[in-house]
Amino acid sequence: MKKTCTAALLAACLAFAAPASAYKYTKCGAFECEWPQYPIGYLVGENLESLFPGASDVAVDSLTRWNEGVQTFCDIRLNFGGTTTKAVADDDFDNIIFAQTSDWPYGTQVLAVTQCFFNSQGTMLDCDIAVNAQDWQWTDTNPGGHILSLRDTLTHEAGHFWGLDHTPTPAATMNATYSDAYVAADLDEDDIRGASDRYCDGSMPSDDGEEQNDSLKITGNPFEETTLTGLRLYDDDVWKIQVADGRFPKIEVLDNEPARHKHVAVFDLNHNLLGSSPCDGDCVVAPTLVPVATVQAFIRIQTDFARSGISAETYDMRVTQVTEVSQDELTDDDENDSGSEAQDNDEACGCSVMSGEAGGEPAAMMLLVLAAAVLWTVRRRC
């Protein structure tokens, strides 16, 4: 007997709060879905790579995001096993990520589906991710319009792959919406805690009082210096600030993880990037030297997880409204706790300013389908 479960990914609305620990686990029959052991291997279809050059690297980055030591604290290990000519979802014990270019059976609004076969005890035996290449175009850079982020979508599908269902937390990777407002390829605390509560020994830090996950918060009034202290940085932090007309934010970061690679960016209310700057360890940055022509803006501080493993160390950030800033004020202080200077391998230091821009035959098999969909006609922020 087979059972089908379908979940839709819809357009997102901005929110100013995210419920804590709202994650959910996918049900395989009467049980929560679970792999019998890790690591779990997967293959990338050659047709996906041929349609979207570099797709294998994107897929590896997306699934690796969930691995222990990358952005989750837990014993999840998803291992790339190479490419394959297979391009079909089947209970053959080969876990495949592939592009489907025709005969897409789920409707044009569905971006991708994760199909998992499991036995009567809820043990997953095979999971395949199909990407809708019939109705949508994909990219790893500058998504927009009818061209969507392959990285964001595959990171979401990877959550289904190891056992997470959709969550109501607006900014979470596993939220059932596709939205440009959040970076799905960067796990939210809700996603990380879902992994932690399933697989960890309690080492996951508790929620920070002011930790905003990926949600938005007004952090100060015009002309007012804002100090945010004691935050951890194991997911994106996005802050909504008040900006006086003709001024722009100067951002000071004091990081208790001295070698941590970060990116600090400023966005307008329409989420257009106004400027960004790398930041290693302690830094002072002015990502945009153009006054923000609005009364509000967003600041995002994000860890470069490809270069810095996950860390629960805290950081402090102060935002000052300024009318001008000297280049001498902008620093990228890579000193570690011993006082010696760490090696800085940034292509550009933090003082630069960049313009916006399994095997065996199961006795009983059931099928689980987790779908990622978007309603194009209502794709908007509200």
C-alpha cells in the first residue's frame, strides 16, 4: 500500500515575530519518518547538471548545509556520491536529485518534490528530489521573476529528505512558502532546533532573549545609537532599523569568535541590496556610503558557513546613524583572544565598501511526497 502526502510552498508575507520551536517532523504512516542510520548517500542526475551548469555544486552545498558541524549541531550526514544517468523517482535505494523536463504531474505551481519510500515502521528506504525544469528556470545567482533560486529550493527539499515537515515560522527554511524576503539556503534557528531535538544530546544553545532568528525587529529610533549584545550567530540575523533622512548606518561588530567570516548587508524596505561588506572577527563597516532614502532599512548579518564552521559564540553589534565616515574608521580586526593577528584570507577586507548588488527489499512500501510550490499570481510581499 502506498500513501501520498503533499505540502505546498506559497508566497510569503513579512512578519515581525517567529514562533519558537514551531518545527514539525514528517509522518511516515503512524510514525515520524527516520532513516535507519547515517550517513545517507545521494546522487545528482546528469540531466540537472547539463541543464544548470554547476548544479551539482549547488546540490552538495544545499544538502551539506544540514550536516553536523556546518550549520546543525547534530549527527545528520548527507554525503554526495557522484552523478548518475537516472532521472526518475523510484524505490530503487538510490537517492537521486534530478531535473524533470516534461510530463510534470504536480502542476505548474509546484517547484520541486521530495518523494520518500518507507516501510510499515516509518523507516525511510529511498528519497528522491525532482526539480520542475518544465515550468521554471533556475539559477544560483540573481534569482528573480520567473527564475528561481536552486540553492534555496534544494536546501528546503533537503530538510524533507532527512525528515522535517513544514513549519509556520515565517523565516525558516522549512516554511511552506517561497519568498525573496528570506534566505532559505541559510537555516533559521527553528530549522536548527528541529535537527537538534531529533538528533542531539542537548548541546544546542537555548533561545537567546533577543535572538531574532531571521525575523525582523525595529531596533532603534532616528539619531539613536543601538547596541545589541550577547547574540549568537548560527543563523541569519536581520534587523529593521529606523534611519533618519540623509543618514546611513555605520555598523560595529565585536565577535567572540575571532576568526568567524561574516557578511554585513543593508537593504531597503523592498529588500533591494543597498550595499554589503565582508567582516572577519571584529570589524567596523559602512556597507553603503549613500544615504538611505527611507525612514527604515534592514541590516543583515550572516555567517559565511562555507568558511567558518557553526559556532555558538556570541557577538555584539552597534549601529550608529552618521552623515559621513572616514575610510580610516572602517576596520577589519582579525585579532584572536591571544592578541596575535589571524590570517585574513578575504578577497577584500572588511574595510572595503561594495555597491549593492540503503539496501534490501522492504516487505511493505509506502510513498511520501513533499512538494515545494509557488503561486506566481500572488508572489508578493504583504
